Amino acid sequence: MPIRPEHRHFYPIDWVQLSDAIRFGRAGGRCEACGRPHGQVIVCLEEGTWFDTEAGHWRSGRGRMLRRPPELEALTRARLTMPILATCHRAHDTSLNSGRDLAAWCQRCHLIHDRPEHLRRRRLTYLRRRALGDLFLGPYPLS
């Protein structure tokens, strides 16, 4: 995912090379959380189960092999997706750029990891907007 221009100064100058080294050097072009391959079209089910064409069997959303293939009914709702790897900060701190602070994750795993942080920021945004409303428009009506 591209870095927004207003956030560019938080990242090191060699971020592109560092990201490539993490995603393709260390991770080998696969998500480090679930094992999905970068840039390849895969069959994915609603709950995150996906078919690994290289291994020839189904994997769970966490990348573990399934003992039994999914039910036929679940396969009717299958969709095609193409995961793209991103280099992510595990602790949400862009100043920490060592190998153990970074991870190569697909979009799904990245969103799962960032969910608590997104919810925290959403709450702060909501409270900030409400405070501005109180400041300029007065208190909210009780009804």
C-alpha cells in the first residue's frame, strides 16, 4: 500500500528496499501470518479458508492445512482474490524498522492485526467530532 504524502516523513529513506527485503527476501513472497502467495489468484471462502495450489489442499484463515475439504455448499460461495503483501509495523510505531518489528502480511491479516488500533482511532475521531459539535453548536438535545 502506498504511503500517504503527509506520512512520508515517518518512514526511512530506504523504505522501498527495506520493504522488498522483508516481503520477498525473508517471507519468500508469502504472507507470514497465513501463507497466502503474493500476486497470485487464489480461491477463497467467506471465513478465510483458501486453496493452496502449490500444496494442492485447503488451508484455514491462519494458514494451517485442513484435514477435510470444505463442504460443497461452502464452495458455491467461493470467490477469487489476489493477495498483495505489505510490510507492516507490528507495534504500529513507524520509528521501529528492525527485522523483528516488521512483518510481511496480506491485506486480510494486516486488517485483522490493525483492527484494535482502527477501533481506537475511530473512537477518538467520534469523540473529537462530538466535542467540536458541543463547542460550536452547544450541547446535543436530550431527545
